[in-house]
Amino acid sequence: MDVKGAPSAGNPSTWLVVGLGNPGPDYARTRHNVGQMVVDELAGRYGTGLTAHKAGAAVGTAHVAPGGPKLILAKPASYMNVSGRPVGALARFYSIPPERVVVVHDELDIPFDTLRLKTGGGEGGHNGLKSISQVLGTKDYPRVRVGIGRPPGRQPAADFVLRPFTATERELLPLHLDRAADAVVELVEAGLEKAQQRFHPAPGR
């Protein structure tokens, strides 16, 4: 279905997958935009183009398999700290409840090569999540947390997230993005618990 067509009327097989980040080329390859990179990975995987939507986001649709869940892939065109506006508008347009709004975002408290998935809980100081929770009226939406690690030394976290990945990280980044995209698909196909079992690191890591 074209993204400009009729809403999905709350079809339970339809999920809104939002990749967080900041707009514009200056931010495109920074750590804070890794959520949008994952959405780009999914769009490329399914041959989906993202086009401007009136909600204030680039949006495209994809099916993970014939007859399988439908993904509304979205990259907000707003800055990170007001991500809730386009996310809320898209959720209303497509009649998707919070429990099927998957937010993919960068996570400082997780090592670079690690993923975590959860539903609800705190936002950990992440302004994009705070904005989404406020607009949706709940914290109970699934999240794919893409590890970017802590800043070295005394570098402020606000500076660290707005910097590009290191050369070493860039070599590993395609694999990291690929696994995060796989985690989104596992989440919508098999549920949170099975996705956690598959993608969470072994105890002790």
C-alpha cells in the first residue's frame, strides 16, 4: 500500500517501526542516529523507498514475508528531543497502539556491539524516548536499544552521541545494524521474549 493511502485501521499485523535521530547531513552518521541507520537497513533489505509523510517523517511500508507482519518504517524529520510529535501523528494516522510502536534508538549504557530489547521502563535520560512517552501517554512500547557504549574519559555524553563512530567501529557497524534489523523482525514475528532470548548477550558479558 502506498504510504499516502488509507490508514491500516489497526490491523494487528501492522507495526510502526521508528528509527530515532536528528535530521540533516551533519548528523547522518553520528552515534545518535544509529536508530535511523537501522531503519535504512530494513528499507534496503525489503526494497522500500522512504518518502515524506504529512506527519513529519520519511515513511515506507514493507512486509517481512508473504502474509507476514507489515512494517511502517519511519524516520522522524524532527530533532531528537521532539520525536514524539511525528511518532504520535503516525500512530494516529495508521491506528497503531503503543504496544506495536517499535522505537529503535542508541543506548549509551550498552557496549557498542550489543543489543537489548525491552518494553516500558525508564528512558535513561534519552530525550527522544521522553518525548515519545509524553506524546503516547505511556512508556509501554517496545524498544530495540542499539549499544553505542559510554564516552571515553571525561567526554560529555551530549558531545559523544553527536560524533561519528570511530574507524574501528565503522568497520563493525554494518554487522551491528544488520543484527539490529534482525532483532526488529524477530520482535514483530515471534514476540519480545523470543527476541530477547536470541539477541541478548550471554550472562556475564
